[in-house]
Amino acid sequence: MIPLDEAQAHVFDRCPVPVATTVALDGALGLVLAEAVVATEAVPPFANTAMDGFALRSADTIGAPVRLAVVGTLAAGAVFEQVVGRGEAVRIMTGAPMPSGADAVVMVERTSVSGPVDAEQVEVKVEVPVGNHVRNAGEDLEPGQVVFPAGTTIGPGQVGVLASINLAEVPVFRRPRVGVISTGDELVADGGTLAPGQIRDSNRPGLLALVQESGFEGVDLGLVPDDEEAIEVALRAGVEACDALLTTGGVSMGDFDYVKVVLDRIGDMRWMQVAIRPAKPLAFGTVDGVPVFGLPGNPVSSMVSFELFARPALRAMAGHTATERPLVRAVADGAMTRRVDGKTHFARVVVDYRDGAYHVSSAGGQGSHQLTAMAGADGLAVLPDGDGVADGAEVEVLILR
């Protein structure tokens, strides 16, 4: 058997480097910047008020309370054409540009207004310093400033910032298109009644969901019968249309499967037995330079194999530097027993954070066919070769969600 880190290194070293492109800002969420973004204009572009209130001269508030003449009203998006002089104030709304002559804002709650509309006066009840409630031009970003370095993952906050500097086209690494194919005469996906010996195809929908959840573009390559010609047509079409392919089943020692026959003929594949449980069998290689992941056929094994091999490799292809799920230390709430077999076991667990520590307990049945427990798992407890982990002992956990 091959150690896990050796198998991972074999996979990661043979995946293509990220491909740079540009996308519209509204399609950039979740992608990684391929180059640094530099501000070309100031944010905010002008000094403006952070509060509803009155724009005035700070010096006029010395000795407050003081009374000032209200000489105008300024809403966001408007401009005050006059200069605020001594003893004057302008009613101002949040976001409106600071009028010339004013150097501070007093919030409306610290004032009271009296007098007729054409001769209003405002009583300012507190002294305010220069710059009070004023947002200066360039306070967030200055022209020429690096906004985000290359390698930044674009989240909602980054989208907002990029919009604020008028960046309509964003330099990013391309989101990998990942094709998923199921093969086998025993599989059905038409919703009909199962004939003897048939099972429903759960791997393809589950893997497509994992692909999408991981931030990649899933391509459903369909369910292909056990026919060598049909499988080759499907694989070649997938290679043509996708950046990577996922297949399930037919990767165990001794298997004779049309997928294996075709991949050995058209690709450069390595068929491995990795020292882990579940997901021991793994095939990986390339067809015309496109990575092909041959994942195990058991549903839990296929998902665990995706987490350990395909997901981190695809994240690297998307330009991410942090490619693997978080690994934390947790307390085992209940013993996690296993037998000595030379493998690292990945137990499906429920993760809870309480009293300043992560706690984990079994998510249910640990068989590689028991997909319900995998669906309920928040993490994979890493059990080194041995007898397992005692109740209350520490265990490393790969956090899935």
C-alpha cells in the first residue's frame, strides 16, 4: 500500500498550474485574483459626512451651547455652492459632500432648531473638534494603493470594494470545469422501479454537489453503460470540455472494468492502493493533459477520496494557496475503536464546539456504503494505525463544514 502523503504528492504534482483570465465583477465571487489590484481613484472620492446633522466650523462651537444660522440644506448627491462662514451651519444628510468652509459635523441629536423656515437657527449643545463625523477623501483607499494582492480569494466584501474602485473586469484564475461520469449497467437514474441487481446512481449527484460546493463548475457527463466504445466517447468528450474528470468505480485491485481498459489505452494512469480507510483504491492520471481522478465506487469512499485528493488538487488549479480543509484538535466524546491494519482510518463524526474546545462523536454507521452517516458528518476524525482513540482523548479532525 502507498502512504497517503505519497499518493497526494503524486496527484498534486501532476495537476496543471492555474490559468489566468478576466471575468466580469458579477462573476468573480469565489475566484482567486491572478494579479494585484491597484486603486485608480480615491475612496471615498470626496470628504463627506458620516452622520445626519449640521456641517459647521469647529471654532464656532467653542463655549457650547451656541446658536448658528442655518444657511442651507444638503442631501447626498447634491453640492452646496456657498462657503460656510463664521456663525453659519448647513443641515446635512449622511453621505453628502462637506461644504466649503465647514470642517466638522455635529449630529442632529446634539442640536435643536428654532425660528421660521427662512431664518432658522440651530442650537449646538456640544463642542465638536475639527473632523468630527467627517469621512475624508481617500480615507479608505488612495489612488495607487494596492487594494488586494494576487492570491486573494474574492468574497462578498472584496466584490464591494472592487465595485467602489470601478473595476468592471477582474483578473482571476479560471474556475475549473469538472466533469463527473458514472458507468455501469447496474446503475439507474431514471426514477423507475429497480430491477433485480440494480442500484440507483448516488455517486454522480453527490460528487457534482461536492464540486459545486467547493466552488468549481460541475459538468454532468451522464450515466454511461458498460460499453467500451460508449465509455471512450464519453471520456474524450469530457476531456474536450472540462479541466478535470471524476469517475467512480473499477479502481480496485483485480477489477476488470471498461473504464480501466479505456483509460489505460488513452491516458497515462497510475492505479494505487492507498493506506487509508475508506477510499483505499485510487486511480489518477491524465488524458491529453487533463487530470482524471478514478475514485472508488462505494459512495462514502468516493466522497472521502474527493476530499483527500480531488478537492485540494482542484483548489490548487483554481489558484488557492490554502487547498485542504481545516485540521483541528478535538476531544472524543466516546471511544473510537478500530483494528490494526496498516491504514489511517477516517471516521465520520459530528463536530460540536463547546467550553472552548471541539468535541466529536460518531455520525453513525462507518461502512463505506452507509452514505447517511456521511451526510450527517461535520468532519472526518483521523485515526492513525492502532487500536483507536479512547473516550476523552484528543483526536485530529478534518472539518468538512
